[in-house]
Amino acid sequence: MKVQFLKKIVNFYIFSNIHVALAGYCITKITVLKYGIQQSYVPFFVAVSIIISYSFIRFIELKSNKLNWLKDWFYYNIKSILILCVTCGVLLLFIVFFTGFNRNSLLTLFPFALMTFFYVIPIFKIKNLEFSFRNFPAVKIFSIAFAWAGITVLFPLNEANVNFSFDVFLDFIQRFALLIVITLPFDIRDLKSDPENLKTLPQVLGVKASKFIGVFLLVFTVGLEFLKNVFVENNLIELLIISFIIGLFLWFSSEKKSRYYTSFWVESIPVYWLILVVYFLDNF
């Protein structure tokens, strides 16, 4: 009985997008800490926005007869999900209008928010074919990584009025590359369930080749650290450690892994990363 109750709590935590919201908070907080921003509500803004936007995406996909594996759970918990989203909406309004939040920074968020919206909402239709970022061949993984990189790097820096230097540009590219690699285990997991016309990297190149591409992107990301105008040795060490962790999760991913492997453990990578950042800031 206790095991079943615990499983219900864990499932709600994961499938209601609270866990991915925590990941969004952590990866945004990393940017805030690395740039020495003293106070920022952006990590909280990102977290509550993720719960609302991802719940919207889930609802649209279920209405379109996608994610059928989640349908029973989602509609059984629809009231709790609605309460969670309304609560997050109230928190979002509070952050924007009743704190020192820089509302002008929302302009930076706009293009990435549009990408999230058009991830499931068709940009246009041709007969029975719908074209969204999710359904464009080979675009899905790049649109996800690009939106997340913009929201978790450029948005918090713009909100704090930090100038977009060459190092910021490199941080954006590094975050974009790392997020592609973090997303690959999800595409590998969904290899058999994704439509063939989606043309994900594992579908086109195979699982093994996709893993090698992921490893190459990790090496590329670490290499970019040496090009920065302000080189910090601790940042390189953190990046090496988290790249190694990401590489392990990628290498051991397969279509046979359970959803908990990706939806919990892989999704927890930003949490491990934030712990590393805080450790190095406090001890070095």
C-alpha cells in the first residue's frame, strides 16, 4: 500500500512537470550564479512558466491522439494539474508585477516563447498534414535546445541588464550543445514510438552514431571554454565533470530503458550541475 502511494506521488511529481520545472530552475540559476547576479526572480519565473507551458503542450498532444500512454493518468489527475497551473499562474503574475522584476526583459523571452507555442500548435497546414516545430523533420531536438538555451542564458542576463559579450555568446552556444546531448536519450527512448517522418537523429543515423555525435558535442563544448576572454579554471572543471556525467547518461541510454531513466534521472542533470556550481563557489 505504501509503495503504491509513493509511486503515485513520484508519478505526479514527474508527469505534472514539476521535475522538469526544477531542472529549468537549476539550469537558469547556474547562469545567475556564474555572472554574479545578486538577486534574480528569473529562475522561479522559468520554473513556474515550464509547468504552465508543458501542461499546455501535454494537453494539446493528448487532444491530437499523441502521448496515448499518458492519457489515462493525465485525465485522472486533471483537477490537480489545473490547480497546479493556476497556482503557477498566480506566482507568475506576482513575480512580474510585485517584485523588482525587469519587465522589459520579456521581449527577450518572446521569440523563445513563440517557439514553445509552435512546438505543438501547427504553423500551417497542408491538407491533413500539420507543420509545427515538433513535426518538422530533424528540427525537433534543435528547437528544444535553442529555446531552452535562450530562456536559461539570454533571458536571465537581459533581465539583470548584463551586456551580451562574446563570452555570453559562447555560453549560449555551449548551453545549446549540451541541451542537444541531454535531449538525445529522449529521442533514443522514443525511437520506436516516434513517427518515421519526424527524422530524429537516432532514426536517421542510428543509436550508435547519435551517441558519437553527442560525445563530439560534449568535447566541442569543453573546447569552447578555452576561447573565452575571461577564462576561469573552476568553470572548466565543472564543465568537464558535468560533460562526463551527461556522456554516461547518453552512452547507457537505449530504447529499452524505462521512462523514469529519462524523465527523472536524465532530467536531473541540471540539478547535479547546480550542486557542482554551488560547491565550487563555496569552496574555491
